[in-house]
Amino acid sequence: MYQVGSWWGPVAYLPLLRQIFFVCAQHDICLQPVYINTKDNLLADLLSRLDMPRFLAEHKAFLRADIWRQDRDDWMVCPVRWAALDQEFRPFTVDSCVAVSRANAYCYNSWSAVEDARVQKFDGHNAWGNLPFSIMFAIIKNFLKCKRRQQWGTAACFLVPVWDGDDGWELVKSLPHVFRVVREWKKGTHLFTAQELVQELQREVERYRAEARAPETRRCYGTGVRAFVTFCITFACLGCLEPLLPATDRTLCMFITYCSWFVQPGTIKNYLAGVRQLHLQRGHEWVPVAARHAVAATLQG
């Protein structure tokens, strides 16, 4: 450890701090630290203290709470529910309301917020739509305009909430000769799956995979990864480093030499094990150190 004023931190961070200072001085940038109360910055505070057990617990709780803070329009119909509708009313030619990523699209052709179903031409389409609640009325109005323009071959199956007083639902009710209710689900029916829930499930999978190793091993890997990322950021600023992943032999040789300034050879091997794990987690192939002549020679030296 090394003391800078009243701040204590690993020596490995000093090159990065120097580089930040040089970049700021070169480009006339003034950094103004702002104090944030621990209660308002809990996750970052726990991570900075390396209190990983509590950080993981608080992070999991934050993600679950964050689901309900997200846009309530971004909900996906369960595949089983949609499959039944598709079986009865197929073929749908366009999914009229999907995420920009298209991750929740059920049709080959789809419209996201970029294309905007409020202005798209439904003419000649048999459209499916899990309508965003906030713009449901505008989309239905646009569909009706297209339907009047081309009645033959223009159809849609829209999923809408039965909300008395809502403009969209009241419009649907007022036009029984145009719209008919083909499905009704009671309150509490498992109808939607949010993209955030799918992502949370994936995060849980990653957590289970990570916990397959002993806590001490995970801590060791984490230290190695942090050292590697710090090294990469520092030397990338100097313009003398290749992309972070996958790491080249040159990058690994420089990393080994960099670590030798601060830690023992045995610790460097542990750091490399963490870098290997980082590559595998990100889907990159890892060539063993023994098969990398330059890396093995640098480590031995």
C-alpha cells in the first residue's frame, strides 16, 4: 500500500493517476471531485471497499427493484400465449411494436420506436401488436386510418389492457363492428415476460457459474482482472497497447513486466489465471502460457 495525502491505495493505481493528471493538464481539463453520501452511492462504496458478499446482495436487490423502475411499455408476451394467437390468426406479416434491439420481435418484419407504429402504413398487413400502453390510442387511430384506406387485406391482432376510462380501450369498445375480443385473461394471469427479467435470469446463470469456484479462488481471479484492466487503461492512454481482449502475446509480456514492479512471481501467475478466466467468460479462446514462447520466457525471467 502507498499513502497519498490521506488516501490509501494500491501502488498499481499510481501510474493510472499520473496519466489522468497528464491528460487533464494536456487538454486543460479541470476535475472537480464531488462528495456523494454513502447512502446514495452504496454499490460503488461497497465495491471500493471490496466488500463483495454485501455488494452482490445489494446489487441483486437493486436489479430486482430496477425492473419496476423501467419503462412499463417494454413487456413481452409469453411465447406460449403468443403461439396460440399465431396458430389461430396467422400469418402475421409484421410485429408492430418491438424494442429497438428487436429482441422481443415475433415476426420477421417489425417496427420499433424508430419506425413508429403511430405513422407506419398498416395497409395490406396482418399485424400483431403488443401495444405500448402510453401510445396505444395513437397506434389504434393510425391503424383505423389505414383500414379505411384499404379495408381488404388490412387486419391486426392487438393486445390491449381493459382499463375503463383509458382512451385506447374506450376507442376499441366504441367500434364493435371493427374490433372483436378474441381472448380475455383474468387479473393475475402470467401473460408477460419483461426483457429485464430475462436479463436477470442470465445474470443469475453467470452468478451460479462464478460460485462454482471457491471464494478464495474468485477473489484471486478478481484481483488479477482488476490489475489487468488497470494496466490496459494506463497503457492504452499512452497509445502503445492493442485491444483489451483478446490479449496479444505482446500485451501479456508487458503486463507481466508491469506486475513485476509490484508483486512476486507467484502472484503474477495467479493474475494470469484471472486474465485467462476473463477471456473464457467473454467467449475468447485462451492459448496456454506454456504454448506462448514469448510470454513463458518473460514469466520465467
